[in-house]
Amino acid sequence: MMSAAVPRSEQLAGVPLEILVSDPWEVVSENGAGPFRGSVISVAASHFRSGKHDALIQLNSPLQIHGVRCDFVLATARHAEDDIAVIEVGHEVFCSLSGLTAKEVEMNSLASGWRSGRALIGTLKWV
């Protein structure tokens, strides 16, 4: 477990986290209230927020999002002052999340900046 801020994104691989989904409510209805656990697979410069990072997260248990099994989510910090590449145990980052299937992840790279149509809003918490 890490206890101090680590601004190096390559050090995020394997870091465990929890995701608490706040919207859409249908995801909570279909999967329970969470939190949903996972770990960071990779981090890259964000295609959506200049100077920030996106993280590809593998979920410990898949989520059903609009009837699709999603084993991964792509997370992007929503607030200008937040960046996923700075971690601290207990720290929370409010994020936009895109649910991704294993096949989508296999066919693309994080650098392609996907959006899947399975959009969520939630909070990442480093554990």
C-alpha cells in the first residue's frame, strides 16, 4: 500500500482502488451499491483533459452496464484540480468512467481515447 502522493503514472500499475458509482442510478440497481473493487492496468496522457491522465482499470468483478458485461473502466478526472496520476491512500477523485468489454480493451490501446457509450460518473478511492 502507498501512503504518500506519487506523481509518476507508471507507478500506478496494480494499485488497488474502489469505485463508487453515483450516476446513472440504473447501474446501481443492476449491480448493487458497491463500492466496486479493481486495480489500475495502465495510465496514459488524457485525450479529454489536457495535462491530465486517464487510467484503464480492471474490475475484480464485472459490471453489467446497459446489459453489457464490462470487465474494465476507463477513468478520467472530472475536476481541473484532480489528476488520476497522483495517488494517496484514502484520496478520492471524482471521475467520468466508460465501461469497456474485454474485447474492446484487447482491440484498442489506452492511447486511442475511447468512449464506449456506457458512461458512468463516480468516485475512485485508492485503498
